[in-house]
Amino acid sequence: MTNFLIGRQQIFNRKLEIYAYEILFRGHEYDLAQESQATQATNQIVTDTILELGINQLVESHRAFINFTGQNILEKTPLSLPKERIVIELLEDIKVDLRIINNIKELKQLGYTLALDDFVLTDEWRPLLEYVDIIKLDVLQMSEQETLDIIKQLKHYPVKLLAEKVESHQQYEQLLELGCDYFQGFFLSKPNIVEGRRLGINQTAAIRLLAAVNNPNVEFLELTQIISQDVTLSFKLLHYINSAFFAIPRRIESIRHAVSYLGLNEIKRWCNILTFASLSNKPKALLQTALIRAKMCELLARHLSEEPEHYFLIGILSSLDSILDLPIDEALGQLPLTADVAIAILEKNGLGGEILQFVLGFEQWLPQSIHFKALTPAMINTAYLESIDWANQIMNNIE
């Protein structure tokens, strides 16, 4: 896994729970616009990533949507993967003929789940509608009326509808009302800002804790007192540190001992994570994204011989607007941050801003996210996969 980058994008159900992830990939050696090279890229993803790394590391317990070309279908590539864990995503440029139809029919009979990508209702694709389970609609490429029309037409078929490239909460709500079953896009990571909104009491307390934790001059005693005054916070800290995540030789029973054991940097990190989790009732997927972003910023900084904690802070605070549904400058203005942290987040300046910009681009799978400084694709991939694994462990221990 040295010559290409791998990514993933969340797919949500109607309750905004994660249903699956679409697996994304690009590389220096592949022109994915050419079917033969796209086929090779899919084969390498299947071999190097899904089979070698294990599908659980990449998508946890969820399904993986994987793009397959017509050649992949004819070569029966999906048969090497577990049918209960993948969704076969048929690309829109597949040339539908009798051989393709027969192979898709066979996959359906074997129990595989099939999806059509960027679907347009044409005579060419109609023969496949009795075999596919999910149809993806690119709502960014269609007007509201066009989207409504195609949804009405597809209601006659036994398929689930997946709206992709959903860009706002309002758009998600409209598509939900129209009957779409799944949603893909970056709308969840964008703030749903409401004019005149005020923070609730619990959110205000959490912001105060964030402010104390991120004060450069904070001391052990002050942190111990802040945590000790909150029963829930105290319980969660002891639960966190006594979990298998730390593998400590004996159980820790006091807040003072916990703070001393973790050390100032780690206790700051824990407080940042936990207060983030308590700031809103947003879907867990949003916090997971924030954690992956923060950890990846940290790991890339480590590769560049920079102070990792500083870049972790930049990464996690960059999500504060989505957590609070406030403009990012207003959200950051409530914290005593050093100028370089604020500038990195608000203006994307300095090395912190460059790292954050790259990680944001990687999340959104922008073309420029293939290169960063002198880091190799293997180093970037490793940082991304380690970030996913770390975020999963954290999520399991803060609930």
C-alpha cells in the first residue's frame, strides 16, 4: 500500500446513524478515467486494503461501498469479499450488455447488495433495476424538480434511495421528507447556524472547562479541582483511565492520582475530547470526524518533527463551529487561545494552517490531498488509518 491513497466517506441512515462508508482511492500510477486502470486500482484496494488490513480496521462494523468497473464485474472480483460486509457499487460508465446483466443477476442471487452510482433513469439501466438494492442520486447535479421527478419514478421499484453530495442540513431535511433512505455528503460537518442562538447552561460550563484546559498556564491542582467538582466528569475520567485503552498495572481511584498518572498533556487532551462530547447532542459521527481530524493533524506534525499536541488542538478545535452551531470565530473567541492556533484555524496560515488545510482536503477527498510536504502516500495512509483506529477506541471509552 505504498503507491496510492485510501479514504472513506460516511453514509448515514434516516436517523443520521452511520450505515456504511464509501471507500475512496486515488494514486500516482492510476488514471481512474480509464477502465483498465480503474479495474487495477479496485483490485489493489481489494487485495492490499480489504484483505490484508482487514475490513474492520477501515469501516469498523459497518458496510463498505466499493466501486467496481464493468471489467471487475465480468472478472467476478466481488466474490473474493464477504457479501454481508460490502456493497457493490456499479459505476455509471459501465456498458450494460447481456454479460453484465447475467453477472449482476448472479451476484444478487448469491446475496450481495448492489448499488448504482450517479443514476439516471434511461432504457440502458432499466434491466438492472430488478437486481439492485440501492440507487445513488447525485443531488448536486440535479435541480430540485429533477430530483423530485426521479424519486417519484423510482418509487415504483423495490430500491432504497441514497442522496449523495448533500451539502446542508436543510437539503438533508428536504430529501428526508421526499423519501430518501440514505445520505452522503459533508452536511453534517457544517454548522447549522441560527441567528441569535445562545448556549445552554451545560454548554457554557463545558466551554469554561475548555477555556481552563487550554490556558497555557493551567496547573495540576486547578484541573483536579475543576474535574472533582463535577460528579459526571469525575466518573468518566476514572472510567476512561481504568479502561483497557491504558492497560495500567493497578486501578486508579482518585482524581488527583488520575491527573498525576496521565500527565498534563494527556489530561488536557482527555478534557478537550470529553467536553467536546458533552457540548451538543449532534450525531456521534460528528465527534468521530473531529477526533480523526485532530489525530491526523497530530501524526502528520510528528512526521514533520513538530510538537504533536499543538496540532492536535488545532485539529479538534476546528470542528467547534459544527459542534456548537456557531460561526467559528465566535466559538473560538470564547477560549484563551494563542494567536497561532486561532490563525491556523481561521486563516489556514502557518504550518498549523497548512496541516489543517491538507487534512480537511483529505476528508473531502479533494484532488490536491494526494501530496503534502515530503510525506509519502504510505506515511499519509498510515496516519489516516491510525487516526481511525484511535478515534474508534476513544469513542468506545467515553460513552
